[in-house]
Amino acid sequence: MKTKNFLGILTIIASLLAVLIHWREYSSRDQIPLWSVFAWQLVIWMVWVLGFWALKVVSKRTLFKKYGKWMGFFVGLTWIACHFGWFFMVSSNFSPYLDFPESRFGVYRYFFIFWTLIDFGLLWFVIDKLWSRQEPRDEPENPIVLELTRGGKTYFVEPQQIHSLTSENYYTKISTTLGDFMMRKPLKEFHDFLPTEMFRKIHRSTIVNVDFVSELAGNTSQGFELTLKNGSTHKVSRSFSKEVLRFLKERAR
């Protein structure tokens, strides 16, 4: 996840909270303009980008590989504690609701519920995004060979002979240099063991061997269409288009 995308999320959170707080405190609407509530919220939440950077750094460290997401949660909880300190400091000095009845540190009690839930929600969101990036899988010691049958004959196919795999109901259609085969196995099982440097998911129902890609047409807003060396075409859905395009460009020389 890019920093600019996260900044956009923080801006949306600050905007929504500003509107909700301004609407909730109806008795002070005439005294406090909406823009001042928004500015206050923006200062409070924009500092979260520091926590995002901290988690991003941790996700690349050796300790993460050893301790997994627990390391991220530890750093995240530490950051939330720091964020609460920042929240109290900013609100105690710059909150539009300072000195209003029933407010302490420039906030009302229900504010704490919102901020706590959002803090933990952001922590979970960031960790899930950073840690869900697929790590390279260890290749098996023995080479992968698929045993496929067709017309009473058995064929032994290696990954480099596969053009594409397409989900068709309870079966997966496997297009190879030896022709097409049908196998009663979900597409996900093939995705779990085929080498990631060779095979990429381009659609929820399609995996292609990138070594066989010969042509790419379309754009990221509408989705691409891949043409393989065997002449078949496959649609790249918008949700996979940016990742697939980046991967293909990195392979190009």
C-alpha cells in the first residue's frame, strides 16, 4: 500500500469525524465552524502516517520473518499509545471544544470510543495490507510434474509446458503444449504449488504462465487482455491489472 493512498484514507476519516462531531454537538454549531473541527481532526489523524512508516519498516526486517504479525502488533500497539498522547496534547491546546461544559481536554467522553475503535481498525488494516504481500515460496526439492489423463492416456506435464489454467465449475482446464486437459481440482490448489515466478493469477478464474505472454492490450482503468504464444487471449481483471503490469515490466529487459 502506498503512502498517498493511506493519506487519502486518513483525510476521509478526519472528514467523517469532523462532520459527525459537528452534527452531534448541535448546541455549539453556531459558535464553532465546521472547518475548525476538520482542521483539528486532520492534525490528530495525519500523524498516523508515522505509524504507517514504522510498520512498513518493521515488515521488511528479519525479526518479522521470525515472529510474523506479532511483531507488527507490538509495534502497532506502541504506536497507538503514542497516538493517544498526541491526541491529548493537541486536544488540550487546540480543540474547538475547549472550556465547553462536560468536556475534558477539549473532548467529550464518547470521542474516546470513536478514536479507540478507529486506531485499532487502522492498525489491523495496515498490518493486513503490509503483511499480506505474498512472500516467495520455497521451491520443492523434487520437480513438479502433473499427471494428466485424456482419452485413456496418461501424460506427465511439467510447469514450463503449461500455457494457462482456467476454472470451469468444479474442474480446472489446463492448456499445455500437449493440448488441453480437464482436472477435477479447484484452481486455488494449483495456485498454491505452482512457482510464482512463472505463474500469475490475472483473474479470479485464470492463471497464466507469464513465459508464454506475447502481447498485452488495454489499460489499467478497464483491464488488460493478454495474448499467449498459443494464440489464446485472456482478460486481466482490474483488480489484478496493476500487479500484473508491474510484474511483466520488471521481467522485461
